[in-house]
Amino acid sequence: MDISFLKKLLKTRKYALYEFGEGIWHIVDYARTSMFLIEGRERALLVDTGMGRGNLKGFIRRITDKPLDVVITHAHWDHIGQAGQFERLYMSEKEKEIIELFKMKVDLSNFCYIEEGYVFDLGDRKLEVIEVPGHTPGSIVLLDAENKLLFSSDAIGTGHLWMHIPGTLSLERYLESLRRLVERKAEFEKIYTGHLLEVGNEPLDHEYFDNIIFLVEQVLAGEMEGQEYPNKSFPGLYVEKGQALLVYNPDNIR
């Protein structure tokens, strides 16, 4: 896949835009962070706000003029970076732990805190909040059951699942989250992740999701031995199967 345009994004602070149909736009910023704009009959929903360059709000308004809700799936710097451009945002309150841990300067006065079961009603489509703690304490995914879509950001990884950085929960607790999500598996077919370019700019599927669960179970059972993950900032061990690669901290298994 040709991603040479990203060099231009670095200089211009603009965004790349892909239309998936079904009222879904994939927006990519200079750091390859994926944001999704979902448009319904009455309202639109922006999922995450990227790394922090450019006029994201202005860019969104070139796509839709409908009333806009903004939801942050988790508070890592590459998903909450431009939150300050919006008047009202939604996020799990548990993500304040991540903001404090990484000492991020985020104005929380415009945030509304949401929990499991909250529904964004866009008129002719609804997206339900499901809590999947693991990658962060308050990670959420958004389920559009009628259209069988899951907007997962980094909660179940994006090719590489990072469970080794500060603030992640243990693999044992994360597996509990995954098993709860399995109960809703029949309600989604396409998975839109937080860095979709890394896996080819197409949504993932059940095979990827199943492989993530397999890897977590195998590490917990001691059946797979990880190799050193090549990241100087956040070292860890990794195991992989198919498109799924799990990075974990051997000291944070249970």
C-alpha cells in the first residue's frame, strides 16, 4: 500500500480521508491515527480526535453540518490530542487515570462521562458503548449492531495489541473483558481499529478477534513463549498468530 502521502501530512498538518460507505468516513492524521466519522439521519459521531495537529473540527465540518457528538475511546495521546477543539465530548471517567499517569494537558471541563450501555442515537443508527478494560482501564468499543460494525480503536489491538505499556491492566483481567465481548460477537462482523493503515486500511474480522483471544489465553497458560519486542520506548515480549500480534509485560500477567 502506498502511504507516501503521510510525508505530506507531516508538513501540511492536513488529513487523509477515506469513505467506506454506510455513512462512515475514515480520517487519518500525521501519526497514522485513525478517527471515524459516522453520520446518521439526524446526528453525526466522531470517534477519537487524533494526535494533535491541524484544524480537525473545521475538517469535520467540511464533511457534515449535522449536530456532532465526539467520543474518546481511550485517553492515550494519539486518540485525545485535539479534544480541545470541541465543546462537548464523551469518555469513560476511568481514563482520567491515564491522563494523570502520562501528565497530559487535557481540559476535562467539556467532558461527559459514560459507562457500559450508553447509546449514541444518530437517528437511523445507534452505537452502544461496551467497556473493554485492558489496554487502558476505561477503554470502550462502540457497537453498531444493526449494521454489524464494531469501532474498537485500540481496545483489541490494531494488528499489534499493546498490553505492555504503563497503565495497562493484567492479561488475566483483560481476558475477562475479551470473554464478555465474545458474548456480543454475533452482533458484529467488521472491526474498525485505531490505526487502520497499519493493517491495510480495511476493517478486521472475527478471525483477527479470535486470534487475539487465543494469544492471551496461550500466554496465560504458559503455552507460548514471547520474543523481544523491538521498541526502545516500551520494551516487552510478543507472540503472534495471523494478523494478530500481542505485546505484553511478563511482570503484568496476573
